[in-house]
Amino acid sequence: MAAELGHVTVVFAGQSESWAKWIDHQIRAAGRGTTLIRWNPLRRPPSAEAFADLLSAPGRVLLVIDDWYERFGAERFDAWAEALRQVLPAYQDRIAAVSITARPMPEAVIALAPVELRGLRPEIARSRVLECAGIPAPGTLIDLRRGPRFPDDPPDVWQVPRRNRRFIGRTELLEKVYGAFSAAGPDGAAVALLGPGGFGKTQLALEYVHRFAGEYDIVWWVSASQRVTARQQFADLAPALELRDAGDLAATITAVRRALDGTQRPWLLVLDGAGDPERLADLLPEGRGHVLITTHRSEWGAHAENIAVPVFERAESVAFVSRRTERLSDTQAARLAEAVEDMPLLLDQTAAWLDISPTVPVDDYIRDIRDGRPDRFGVMPSGQYPESFEVAWAKLVNTLREGSESAWQLLNLLVCFSHDVVPVRLLQTARHGDLPAELAELITEPSSWNTALRRLSEITSMRIEYEPGPRMDTQTVGTLRMHRLFHRFVRSIQSPADAERYAAAARKVLVSADPRDSSSAGNWARYAALIPHLEPSGALESADDDARELVLNCIEYLRMRGEYHDGWWLSRTAVRHWEASSGDTDRSVLVAAHQLANMLRRLGRYEDAKTVGQKTLGRLERADDVRPIEIIRAKDGLGGTLMALGRYGEARALFEEAATAAAAELGGEQVPRTLTVRSNLAVALGLQGRYAESLALHRKVFEARLDILGGRDALTLNSALHTAWMLRLLGSYREALAIQGHNCRVHSQVLDRTHSQTLLAEHNLALCARRVGDLQFAHAMLRGVREKLIRRRGPLHPETLMVSCDYAMMLRDLERTEEARDLAEATATHYAAQLGERHPYAIGARDNVATIMRDLGEHRVALDLSRQAARQMRRAVGKDHPWAIGCAKNEVAALAAVGETDEAAELGREAADRSARVLGDAHVLTISLRAGLALDLAELGRRDESEALHQDAVARLTSLLGADHPHTRHILERHRPYWDFEPQPI
């Protein structure tokens, strides 16, 4: 009996979960046993017996009183109130109550004198809970930061829409979601709420978030129906996690995901309205937290546990409708639910309509919904939805047309924007001239504006949330959410004239909101917010120059942020629409086509990019009255694609033509556009193996950019990077390292550590460190760059393959030969698949494999592969290219390894002479070729010539690299030199 008296049973309705758990924890921390009983008043009959069952639990009973009783119609409320009055007096001595609502309570509950907990400090609330539970105040203080968080304290990081106070039912589904997360334990879990539109998935997720907020320290809601919006909103979590925006959106997303994966704080991420999982997969952390997804796509089952969300059960429908409007009896609510098939969205809208139409007979309305046709109400049936749905929506629309014309006009404008991110703030700040005349005064006058939006919300069940107005002395609507089904319905019934008039106004609003500077980080959030509205407003099809400029600025924003897939889709769509209406040499079409090729190239789709580039240049060269800048841009873009395809001579020719034209038409050394073309020409020269010419041109561009842009501009940093790259290829390792070390530090300060260009700078720094002999630093740096690129771009992206090729040979240096072989073979295979077997990068990567195979003793196979690579490289780039000479060097080593010394010596001498002619006697490649020749001559008994070549090689390497350099020692100890292929950045 004593144990029973010491026990406390906490009874609560499901929506009070976080309070109940906090109360339970405080009682257990005070040394008493507890039982938690969650009850669902919707499921139980409102009777005295039902209450008696609850109150028969052992020990003291502590009731958690919230506003559950408000969630029913008058009939059910009265029944529960009567049950309370009958039962509570018999249990008065062992029952206490705490209240977490400020709303009026039934008289029977008031008689219990519930203790208020809301608005108190946690320590005071704890004292009151213990007093109600009959527990003496403990003598020692307890750390309230342990255990569940006090429910009145919000999570540390919180971005979630306001709770829906009308939510009702779904208790089993909520418990199922909670159970799925709980069962996963510390490993984290993802749950997808799956079902068609209008079934209440978003509201279910929202209720889960608010009901279980006490379980988490980080809660972040992402509107995921638009990929651009989803990625930006996910990246917006970075400042809250004390992370910097990396400039590149993918890099910021990676940083956020890594932070969530690594934190010990419990977190919940919601992806609401998610479409194709493959397009959102990189927003899924893998850490200890929870991901809740709402979607109509069953494919999410590969990433999460699918939980089907059905329509309401009939009891839930009746309770929901009864709470939404007091006009209906339970029987009428059931008939309405039957008419709209228990669909939550339709129940909400039809009940709202009845609530604002008090003179309409309920039975007549239900009969219209069940038996009517939409054309009776001025709407042609579309066949997209059940007829009863279209009838219900037609009556809503008629109510707006006839009784609230301004709200109807506003709805026609709103559906010309994206449904799930209606740009309320943009409309409030729009210029009068951009809006339809009938809406200009409405939108700019706060009271009229808010009234119209409230009217829309009342009739159509759009959700609105308020925020402080511009003068901070008023509340104005800040967020408006429209269901996509209703959005689509309204669009379908607009007349063509109305649709075009309101869409034109929407485009003007968007154009006025364009910051017109996509390069500035301060404008990126604005562009991310504008992009979802381009398609529904008709901007992608518009012939208006301002609308097209907006689209082009959005595409450039996507390029700046590294969002190449979305940039490809947007530029491709723009080209398709604009070509049809304006011709293929229109300025906006040409800019969009240039960006399309740019995006394709950055996605590694080089053949597609070449097709676009050649088509564009051909048009321009055949057309009259073309601006010179268009041809310059077309040649420059096509040259970049041809470089990626290994067609270096053609690329160089295009760059030379473009550079000459740019200097003549735009100006010379002090014009950024001209410098960009000249920089590309320098890269093409380097890819042709003309390292000294490339270095000289890169230095000129670097100095010019330093003069006009400053030392911390991204373009200046890029020129310094390429200058150091060429110095390294020319063998000036220490100078290259000094320049690249500084360049790398400034990159991380200006562009962040995960930006694409910063990673390229770190890659080059690692290669410089490797060449001066600092292998441990080089390995750590190169490994880090590769890991970042794999997370950001995936293992098959061109940037990742470039680094993987170098990392494989780095592993060989460290004698991790098997690992090196696996990675080298994989890289060679992927290069061949992407670029073709005859591309220089595929050939060079295979030559690296041959070098590693020779280390493993597979001499005959290595010789065959090395011979093949040398032959193919000569065909691809010419016999005097450093890559062809390097492949010949490895062929010499392969011949020597199988005892074919005469052929090795002959080929080695010829390759050394070619290297001296192309790169000079003092270049590392020439010196090491002669050192290898010395080994072969010694084997053939030609000691004097061998020794002379050996001593000359050692002396030159000592002078160039130092006596302690690994390469110098390698040659001094008469080891066989080798060459490894390094892809160059395009």
C-alpha cells in the first residue's frame, strides 16, 4: 500500500506529450515511480465508465489539462463534461491537476483547482508539479538541463510553421511515427509520410513536430517541393549551426549535413512535399537525428520507412468538422464526410464555407456536393478530380466572386506564383504600376490587404501567419500557404484573358524584385526565392526583355552557386521557349544557349555541350547584324568544351580568334572579358604542352587582373593558381610552392574552404608539396580534397576523377600499392567511359596503371599496357608533347623490366633528346630520362657514357631540388625513374 501511495500516474491527451514527459521525469527524479497513460478522447465513448477506467490506476493520479475538450463539437463536449461531473467527486482525494492551457475549462475541471504551469520558470514549475503529486520538496537541487527540455523553452534551433490549432485525431499515426523513430535507437532514422495530395500529410508532420518538440534541440522545416527552394532552405541552417556559407551552395549543404552527422544534439529535419528522392538525396544527413518526409512518391521507401497516410476515419472527420463549424450535427458532419470521401483538405474547405454561409441550409449544401455538377456553378468539369471535389471548389470560387471581389481578384494573382511559397512580402512591396489596377490600392493598404487575405483563408482554408508590419506597430500577413490541388484547380478555370493579365502582373512583380546582381552573396537568398515563380508566372515563355533578363540572372545565380543541374534545366527550358518565339540569334537566346553549354560542361556532358556550342557558333557566323561580343562568347564557350574533349589545337585556335576580336572590339589588357579569353588561351597552351608560353601568358593576365581587380578577387586568385601550376610543370617546384601556399590561404579566406576553386587551389598545393618531397603533408591535403569532392560532386565528377588520378599515384609513393592499383584502375575506367578510350586523360590514367603493375611484378602485362598507352598518346597529342614523352619514359622502364635493354636504351635516348628539345636540358623530365638511359647503358656494358650521364643527372637534380630531395636520392641510388600522368584542370 505504501508503494502504491508513492506511485504517481500521469494521465494526458496525446497533444500534451512533451509536457507529460517532462512532468514524468521530474517525479522520477524525485524518487517516485510513475506510469504514463496517454488517452485519446476521440476514440473513447464520452462516458463515466471511460473516465473511471483512467482514474483506476495505482497511487496518486495527476491529470494534465490542455485544450483537448475544445477539439469536439457541442454534443461530444457536453457528454464529456457530464462524465467529468459524475466521476471526479469519487476520486477527489487522490487526484490533482496541472493546466497547460490559458483557455476556459469545463466546470468539473475547474473544481480540481488545476495548477497553471505555462509562463513559469522551470524550477517553479517543477516545485508545483511535485506539490501536486504529493511529494515533499527535495533537499538538494536538481540540474533541470538534464532530461527532457522544459516544454515552454523552444529548441535551440527552430524554424517551423505555426501549429495548426484545428488539428484533430491521427493519434495512431503520430504514435506510429514516434515509434518508428524510437525503434531506430541512436543510429538515426528517416520516416516518409506517404499519400496523395489533400490527405493531410503536411498537417500530420506539423503536429508531430510541435507535439514532440521537447525531444529535440534542432528542428528545421524545409519546403521540398521545389529543389531550388529546398536546397536553399536547408543551407539556411548553416548560420544557426555557426557555419559559414561556403559560396558554393553544394558545399554549404555538405557542411550542414556534416555538422548534423557529427553533433550529439538531437535533431529533426522535415522535408515537406518532397518529389523525386534522387534530386533531394544530398539533403539527407546520416547521423543520429530524425528525418520526417511528406511525399506522394513511393520511391522514398529506399531512403526511409514509408508510413501510409489515409483519409480521415469517419470519427475523425466528424470531430474535425464539428470543431471547424458549430452548425452541423454529428449526423450532418458524417454525411458531409461521406460526400467528400473523408478527404481532410475538402473537409476543411467545405466546413469553412458552411461556417461563413450561415443562411445556407446544411442539408442542401451536402446534397449539392454529393449530387451536383460543377457546370451548375459556372465551372467546366476537368476530369482531373472527383466531381464532388469540383463542385465543392466551384461553390468556394462562386462565393469569392459574388461576395468578396477583391479577394477573388487577389486569388487570381496568387495562383500565378508557386503554390507553396506564395511571395507575400514581394507583393506588399510591389510598385503600383506593376499590379492590376483593381489590386494596387488593396495590396498597399495594410488593413485592406490583411482583410482580403483573411477572407481567402476563411473560404479556401489557405493558411496564413502574421509577423510585425514595416512600422512594427501593426501585424501583417507574412506567410501564405496554398494547397497545390486547389492552386491547380483555380488555374484551370481562369479565362485565357484573365490568366495572361494576372501572369503579366506577376512577372512585373518578379522583375521589380530582381537585384540584378547574381554575383553578390547578399542577393543569393532573393534569387533562390524568385526561381520557383518563374514557371507559374510564365517568365520562361515570355518575350519581354525584362522578364528574360530576370531568368538569365537566375541562371547565372545557379552557376555561381554550383547548382549545375538546376541551371541546365532552366537554361534548356528558356532556350526552347525563346527560340520558338524570337529566333535563334536573339540576344537572350544566345546568352541562355551559352549558359546551357556551360552547365552541360560543368556536369561532364561534353559531347552535349559541344553540340550546343557548335550550333550556336554556326548560326552566328551565318547571320547578319550580329554583335561582336556574341561571336566572342560563342568561340570562348566552344573552346572550353573542346579543351575538355581533348581537342586542344581546335580549342586554342578558337581562343586565339576570340582574344584577337575581344582586344579589337572591347579593349586589351584592362578589360575583364578580354582577360578571361586570354586566360582560357593560356590554359589551352598548357594542355598542348607549351608550358613556357602558357606560363608567360598566365603571368600577364595575373598582373593585369591584380591591377584592375585587386589581389583578393576570385579571378585574380585563379590566375595566380594557374601561374603556380605551370611553374610546377616546368620543374620550378619551390617557387610554385611559395606562390601556391599564399594563394591557397587567400582562397580559403575569400571563397571558403569548400568552394570549387578553393579545392582546386588545395589540390595544386598538395601536388607542389609532393614535388618538393613533403609526402605526408601532400597525402593529407590530397586525401582531404578528394573526400570533399566525393561528398559534393560524387566519385565520377570530372573534378573528382582528376584528383583521384593524382591520389592513386600518391598512394604508390607511400608504398600502398594495392590501394593505388584499385583506385588507378577505377579512375582509368571512368575516364574511358566518360571521355572515350582515345582521350588523353583516359590514356594517361591507363599509363599510371601500367606503372603500378610493374611495381607488383606483372612485367609483361605492364609492358603491353605501357606500349599501348605510349602509342595512343602520340596519336592523341603528338610525339613532342610532354605527356607523350612521359609515356615513352614509362615504356622504357617497362622494356628494361623484361630484359629488352637494347630497345629500352634506344627509345630512352630518343625520348631524352625530344625532351631536351621541347622542355630544355634542365627540366626534370629530361634529367630523369637521361638517368634512366644511364642505367640501360651500364647494363649494356657502356660504363663511361653511363657514368657521365649519371653524374650529370645527379648534379643537375642536386642543383634543382637539393641533395636531400627524394628524387635526387632515388637517382643517386640508381633506381629506375618513372613518370606519372597528372590531368590538368579545364
